[in-house]
Amino acid sequence: MSRYASVLFGRLVCGSAFLGVVSLAACIGVTDKEPPSGQPSFYQSMAAAGVNLDTTAAQSMISGYRRNNGLTAVALDPALTKMAEDQARAMAARNKLDHNVGRSFDVRLRSSGFDAKFAVENIGAGYHTLAEAFSGWRDSPPHRANMLRSGATKMGIAAVYAPHSKYKVFWALVLAAPDDRKGS
């Protein structure tokens, strides 16, 4: 091959490669536009004042995980949500990760107004996002067992910001089944 043919061939190959990359970029949607602003709420940091947990996203995430494991979804319950909020606030106020930081779980459940056949609780600290808290619970055998408790149909969840704590965010999740025999 002559030097001229070699240079021409090289330009054709490079030109074809460039067109291929441009075509590929167009096919996969690569553009010069900015990506959408905002992010899914489960990636929103709770480690800031005035940020509220998206409890609907949490319910959807936990319900999806349960369905993927052959279980029923759970619905948000106001009494269990208040119970979770109170627990997360108590831990944040005392800067202590503990199920019994204020009162025992059984006492808190009885005083919540929720008549439970059974209830379980996950707590956590130091997770800044719902995704992190969920992953931490999912990767811990006892916490995973709570999230996958058969028969649970209700839940409450809360995250409380604690700016002076090394943890920054305290979490509480309560899953339960109502006792249908009570009140009948």
C-alpha cells in the first residue's frame, strides 16, 4: 500500500470510528443537555435542618422488598409513624442508639394506641439517606428478618436530624400486624 493510500485509509477508519461513536451516543441518549435536577427522595440527605423523610418512598421501598421476597406490602400507619418518630427523637436527644433509650419497646407499643398482634422495630444511626438506612437493615440478618416478618401489614418510619451528634441522623422503623381480635 502506498503512503498516500495508507493515509487515506487511516482517515477513512478514523472518520468511520468518529461517526460510529456519534451514532452510538445518539442511540444511548448522550446529549449536551444537563441531567435532570433533583434526585430520588431515597437519596436525599436527612443530615440537615428542615429536611423531611419521604415516608411514602420508604413505604414503597420496604413494600417492594417484601413483595420481592414473597410477602405482602405494608401500609403506613399514623400511630406506628408517631411511635417511630418518638423513638428517633429520644435517641437523638440522648445521642444514644438503643431500643430502650426512653421506655421499653413493649411499653411504647402499648401506649401508642396501636393494637398489635405483633410488632418489631429496627433502629439505626449514622445513615444519612433512606437508601443507606434500608441497605444497612437489609444487610443485617436480624434487621432483615424484621423487615421480612411474615404477617406484617403496617409500618411507621422516622428519621431525626441531630446536628451535635457524631451520627447526625437517627432512624426508627416499626412493622406490625394489627390484632383483629381486639375491639370485636
